[in-house]
Amino acid sequence: MPTSPQQPVLAAIDVGTNAVRLELARPDAEGSLETLHQERDPIRPGEGVFTSGEMPEETADRLLSTLRRYAALCRRHKARVRAVATSAMRDAKNREEIVRRVRDEAGLNLEVVSGKEEARLICLGVLHRKPEHTRSLLVDIGGGSTEVVLATGEKPEDLWSLALGSVRLTDMFDASGKVTPKQLRLMRSYVEEQLRKAIPERIPNLPRVALGSSGTINAVVGFAASEGTGHVSVRQLTSAVETLAEMTPERRRKRFDPRRADIIVAGATVLERVARHLGVETVTGVNRGLRDGLLVDLMYRQDETREDTSLADAAVAMGRRLLFDEKHARQVALLALTLFDDLAALHQLPLSCRPYLETAALLHDVGNAVSYERHHKHTYYLIHNSDIPGLADRERELVARVARYHQRSPPELNHAGMEGLSTTEARLVRKLATLLRVANALDSGHHQPVKELRAVNGRDAVSLHFKSRQPVDLELWTVERETALFRRVFGKRLTLHVSR
């Protein structure tokens, strides 16, 4: 990716369960990231969340103080920022209040990302620039959750996120002090049960070496590995778990940082059980993770020349789970993107909106899985409540609104379905939904008769020129019904020109 002295600084803020982290970096000429500044504050945002269900006020105050300082550093560097919160904030009942305080007091948009989005970002951070045909198995154990990823190159094939973290498990089994054989047995059984529920026991062609990317895993590997090595066998992990459990709390605190020492038995137990469940032979510690993934994701988002299919792949995977008409969905997406690209001067939307349109087009009919009647509203509900890796919460909401308006009521600014959107968001939804309606109309018979489409933005009208492989009477009639809306939204007539 080309670079220059003006290449912007990127900032990643990770609000985890154990600590809050900041990294500032700048892309170089080869597409790597040069670290400019790093900070880590072990303020334990997850302390008490897994037992009380809320982040205590004093913890929230510590978090806000840290994020105000991070925000000031980002402003000083004029950085592009992505700030995310993970498992502890996902579980906190008062998360909306904390997110609002962060926005109002620190000026940061803090995203509470889903477990699968967390896994996707960790995958991107650990496997960035991995050869495209290399298969990798990745495990990350945080304070509140464990993420497991099977990937080819840097692209995830399967993502799993489990509510199994070192802090969560420590709180559940009171394992910060002395750990009895009974406590250890119960912890192991609980972790095994959660793994059996979430991850298949036999995954074809699974790599025999797992990459472990968290601070907890690196601490466990460092303790269990033979001298001079950075990897451990499952047998070494089992021995390490039992040795750590037998240690007194004082001995563990001498061996590890005091806050790490309190949760190390639980973290080691999760790692050992995950390795056994997956059937891997060894675990290798790596020093990359979520923060690196945030920076790579920011770098990719600002590179408009890069084609990224990961979001579309995630949408197709969701559609398949809901038994969608894949040929129709892909055809509508192709036609919608053609309209978006050919009419860029007319709609004047940023290129960053293009993936929203593609995702909405791929998923516009998934509501049929609930009921054909009013399926547009069911589509909104399913997208709104789904975990789609690659979309932040607000982005997923915009995609859901665009898909909801693919038929029936037009996306007028005063319609009830537009409530809760800012003026800018409502106009974006209105424009994208109008393009989606035209694209959907061009395949209203679900037989893909349009084989080539070109949109020409004329002085008074937009002309759609397309070739068909069969009669398109139904499609022409359906598109005609959208011309009035198209004119209201874009201020131009819509004309159709068909050739065989």
C-alpha cells in the first residue's frame, strides 16, 4: 500500500477484562505497522462484573480517567481511532451508561464488540500477512471469554467465542487463593462441558499446533515450556495446571505479576482443556492479538484499493444458516453494487458505505426463514440481533435498516422505521435502500434474467441498460413501481433500455 509522510497515525484502544491498552502506529511503505507508542493500565474493568452483573461506579471512574488520557494522546497525534470493549462490557448491565459517559467525557466512540467480532480482530492481528494458503488454529484466553479461530491465510473460516475467561472462571470457582483438588476437578469439568456445547470435537484437517495469543497464554506457556522453547505439549500443560493449583497463593505471586497470579490457575485450566478438546499436540505463544487486529483493520479500511470479501463471506454464511435463496441474493448484490459504482457521482456516498449495501443485498430476504408475510420486518430483526463479524453495532443497525426497506413502505425520512437515526444516517439508509429496491426489482422473478447491467447518469435521467437472457416483463413492471421513489431520492427520472 503506498505511503507518504502524511500517512495518518492509527490508534487502537482495547478495553478488556483485565486491563485497558492503547497502541499508536503508522503504516509503512510495505504495509507493515510501525509502533509509535504503547500503554497498558491494569485497572481490571471486569472486576465484579461476572458476579454482580454490573461494572461498579469506582471501576467505571477508573476506566473513564484512563480513556480521557488515551483520547488526549490520540488527539495530539491526530490519530484515527478505533476503541472496543470486550467480554466484561458485553456482560455489564450498565454498559450503555458507560458507553455514553465515554462518548461525553472522553470524546471516544467505544464499541462493545461481539465475541465473533473479537475473534475476527484477533485473527487479523495474529495472522496478518500470513501466506494465503496456510491453515492456522488460534486460541486467545481473555479475562471473560475465550476465542478460537480456524483460518486460512489471515482469513477466518470458523470463529467461536465462549464465556470462558480467566477472571470469569476465577470468580465462579473462587480460585484466586488456595485451589483444592475438588475445585480443580469442578473447573475442568465445567470448561469441558462448555467446550462440548460450543465447538465440534472432530474438525477435519485441523492443524496440530495451536497459536496462543493472550497474556494469560504466554504466561502459562512460559511457565510450562522446557527451557529455551516457546511451545508446550498437552502433557506439559496438564502438569503445569496441577503444579499451579498445588502452589500457595504466595508462591504464585512470586512467580507471576500479582494480578496475573490470582487468575493463572483458571487460565491454565482453560488452555489445557481447549488443547485436549481440539486434539492439538502443542501450543505456541505469540505476542500479537486484538490490539494488532484493530490496527490492521483500520489500515485496511483506509485503503480504498483493497478488496475485502470477509464481510460478504460472513453475510453468505448467515444466509445459508437461514436457508436463503443464494442465487437471488448474489444476483441482487451484484446489481446493487453495479448501481452504486456507476452512480457514484449521483449518490455522493463514501466508498465505506459500499459494504453496507452489499451485506444488506445479500441478506435482504433472510426474513423468509421466519415467515414470508412481512418478511422485510423479520429481516430487520434477524440482522439487528445477529453477530456479523466485520460490522460494529451501529453499522449492523444501518445494514438492518437498508435491508428492511427492500420492499413495501418506501424509506421516507418521516417513516417510523427511520426513528433513532441521525439525519446523516437516515439519508444514507434512504439512498442505499433505493438502490437495493431497484436491484431487487431487476430479479423479482428470482431467475436472474439480467446478465449485464450498466447505469448511465445523464443530465435529466438515469438510464439503465441491461442485457437479458430471457423475457423480463415482470422485472420491467416491478422496476417501474420504483421510479417515483428514485426520482424523489435522487432528483432524476429512471429509464430502462433492454437488449437480448
